[in-house]
Amino acid sequence: MTTSSSTVTLTTAQAIIRWLSNQFIEIDDTEYRVCGGGFGIFGHGNVTCLGEALYDAQEELPLYRGQNEQSMGFAAAGYAKQWLRQRFMFCTASAGPGTANLLTAAGLAHANRLPMLMLCGDAFLTRLPDPVLQQMENFNDPTFGVNDAFKPVSRYWDRISHPAQVIQSLPNALATMLDPADCGPAFLGLPQDVQGWTYNYPLSFFEKKVHRIRRQSPDEAELADAIALLRTAKRPMIIAGGGIQYSRAVTELTEFAETHQIPVVETIAGRANMLATHPLNIGPLGVTGSNSANAIAEEADVILAVGTRLQDFTTGSWSAFAQDAKFISINAGRHDAGKHMSLPVVGDAKLSLTALSGELDYTGPADWVSKAQGHRAEWDAYVAENVSYGNRPNSYAQAIGVVNALCDPRDRVVAAAGGLPAEVTANWRTLDIGTVDVEFGFSCMGYEIAGAWGARIAQAEREPDQDTITFCGDGSYMMLNSDIYSSVLSQKKMIVLVLDNGGFAVINKLQNNTGNESFNNLLADCPTIPTPFGVDFTAHAAAMGAAAEKVANLAELGEAFKRAKASDKTYVIVMDVDAYEGWTQEGHTWWEVGTPHITNSDRVRDAHVDWESSRSKQRKGV
């Protein structure tokens, strides 16, 4: 490279990496690079140019070697969530199938509003060597390729067709990833020839810059409307979403609830906004929620939703609330704030709650609060019984109870797909703020281990003495497990609980609950499997370098967990759980799923009629 007094000659790839290396953010009075590094699998589409640039930036942007591009994206999402969206990781993949493997991870990051930068190989801009290895040819549009598939699952998308473009594209991508309303994955397609082309970049482009995440103040008129409506409430309720943590507004939420004596319920993403023992924490809401939260949701007349996108598992497909209940939605995103004709307060949760509280002369009725707390006491008693164990089959809930009793309050708990998100949401008792990551925005099998690896990388940067604990079913383990190896290689210890119920048991449960026969979910119910057998997960995990053991019961699980806590490397504990018994039966609202309107099966027909009988509770968009 050459340098003049005001410019420097760099390749496109070198410019991208140098720019990323000089972007910072201040968090709790400490400066960090806003990009914590990256996950990479090299191929011909990214190794020669981007790889060359990354080699020279190993100290500034550490590169973790991935085993699978999809799991790299999951790890990046787990990292960003652990950092409350204040920092992100990039993922680099080669052209063709390497990049295509990132598509599911981009969908997960988009659904969960998480920042992730994808730096992906692309076809040659000149087209001189076309068709090249792994190129998808579109005969009526030669510009259209695999990378265009990322447009629906990216918040920002660009294909770099000239080195000068990065001067605008990189700041735009970063601005998107740090924007509270538009936060999500950013995708940059990097044609293989353009990566190596040079340009005389202004030196000023690479000057150190410290970024801030915008806090948007709420509109005064919207606040006034919200205050007027809250003053009328006889049975108020707060729905606390994940956006409260991203806004770092947990203290403001707690103070608001305490000052105005309003019961709080949590979404799945909002778990760990309040400690389990807080008297105004009435429990998790919705399909995977609690009897206590759902009971007050049915009666609440004014509902203040803060930092939530009001997903169907939160709202019970909009059947969890009274038909005439009024909503106020505080959200940084205009689209989320206006859902179901909510009275919108578009703004930062921290600023909005503070402003709202300062002007609100209102206290919730004492008898309403007492009633909500009574429901919570009943739910706590149910959970205590649900997680206890004795002479009955092993269950998810019991395993959760064992870990909950033995873990450190600051340990991070991860779950994602299958039955475990519901069981963790319902049964986990929050020991400290911001310690639960249940990925149920995309409910993506495979996030459990890969996302936990990314979360552990982030956790180790500030809380190295704590553990990341992930609950994983056997189905998700089989879907994506290679980051057990990644965690051992990178010395980022995780504790992985593999709870084996012989297949996709929660979907078998849904299958049965809708009148269908068990089919193709549990290994025992697959006609194409003549002799079903289970995987030796202990041997498999040990082969990837982890410490691993199988336990027979909950007492043994407790002792194994103590050994896992004491271990200095990734520790996998395997336990069989029952596929039919032990599911959490309480706390569920109705959930809309498609059921056959005609069928030859009496059971399926009866289940359809029964399922549809609850549709009358569903709010029709208002």
C-alpha cells in the first residue's frame, strides 16, 4: 500500500478491515471496538483478499474459525445479545454455498433484531471468467445470484461494485446495526475481483470514531395521551419486553412499577428484566407463560407494553387479553409501537419511562396488585412442585430446577427450539438481571450450542469467572453440534445439558394434541427406521474434546453439574427425559395453529373443533 499526505491506497478488503478496526463505542465508561471480531470460514471467494486483510488485523479483530457458516451466524447473534446489541461480530463466508449457509442465521438475527455484519464472497464483477465455480446463473438477469436471497433477511444490503462504495456503505451498515429501531443484520456482497481492487482512500475515513446508540425522546403529545389513558386504569398491567434490556432501562422499569404500583409480566425475550422475587413480578406471559401473568392479562383494562414486538407467543395469538383492553406501546420502532391500534409512544424505553413517570400522578389499586400477587404465589407453588423430583420420570422442568438451584446468579442460560424454551420460560426463576437468553423469535434449532459459544465469547470479555449454560434437546444437538469443538478449541468453556427424549418430542406432542397420530417425530414413530437406536452423545461430545458424562437421574445431574462448574473446559451432561410425561401443563394461553378443516379422522376432527372453540377470545386486530 502507498500513502500520500491525505490518502492511502488500499484494496477494498483492506479498507473494510481498517475501517472496522477504528470504530469504537463507550460502554460503562470503557471504550471497546464496536466490532468484537469475527467468525470465518475461508474459501476461494474470501481467502485471498479478505483473508489477507484480516491476517494483518488479528490483534484488533480476532477471527474465530467456524465449523459451519450457519453456526457462525448463530454465534454472532449470541454475542450481540450478550452485549445488549452494543457490540457485534462479523461473519465471513466464501461465495456460493458458504454464503448460502448463512441465510438461516440472518433470518434469526433479523427476527430477533440483532446486529450482525456479513462479509460474503460474490461472483466476479467483470464476468470475464463466468460461469465460475459455485456461481448460480440466472439467464435473464446476470446480476441476480445467491447473495440476493439475503435481501429479505437483512436490514441493510449492498453489493460492492467499486472500492469507493465502502466509504458510504460501511457507515450506513454500522448505523443500521446500532439503530434501536432498525437494528438487525447487515450484508455486504464482495465480488472476488473487487475485493482486491485498489482505491486512494481519504485518510480521514480511517480516523478513530466513538459511536453512540441513539436515544430518541418521546413525543410530548404521545406522552400526554398515554398519561391520560393510564389515569383511567382500574386494572393496569405492564408487559416488559427484551427492548427494556437493550435500552438498559431495567432500573427505570422497576422504579416505574414501584412508584405507580403496577404489576409487571415478562415476554420470552424480556425474561430476567426483574428478579423472580420482586413483589411486582407476576411472571411470564403467553403461550409458554404462567397462570399468574395470563390471569391478570385476561382482566387488565390498560396495558403498557414496553420494548416488545408482541409476538404470538406473548399475546396468545391475541387471545390473552380482554376484548376491550386498551394498549399503550413504548417502543423505539414505529412499526412495533402501533400494533393492534396501540396508543404509540415512539421513543427510547429508558427516556420514555422516566418522562412518563415524572408526569403521571397515578397509583394502581391496592386490591388489584394484591390479587396479582396472589396469583404469583400460586404459580410459584406450582413451579416448585413441577421442578421437584422423586419417583417419577425425568423431565425438562426437573432438570431446569436442578440447574437453577446450583448455578451462580450471574451465569447465563441459553435455550432456543423445541420444548425447552417453553419449559425454561415457565420454570426458570431469575436470579439476576439479564441472565436469560431464550431465542424464540426465530425458534431456531441449532442456536443452543452455537449461540451459547458466541455468548460465552462475549461473557468472557467482562465476566470470565461466570458460566454460560445451554439446554439442548437431542434433536437440536443432531441439527448442529460442532461448536462444542469450537468452544474447546477456543478455550471458551460452556456447560451443555443434552436432554434426550428420543426425537422431536414437543412436535410429537403438538401432533397428538391436534388429534394426529405420532408420525416421523420420535425415532420410534418413523416407518423408515426399522430398528431405532439413540446416539451416544457422551462419546460424541468427548470426541470433540469436551468433558462428558451421562447421568441416570436428577440427583446424579446435580452432582455432575457441580463437576461441570469446577471444570476448566466445555462440559457436556447427557440425561434421558420422558417424551410424554413431565411437560409443564399449566400456564398456557391459546395459540393459533392451522388444523385440517376436513379429515377422515374423528380424532383430528374433534381436535379441530376444540381448537377453534377458543377463537372467540382472539382480538381481531384492534
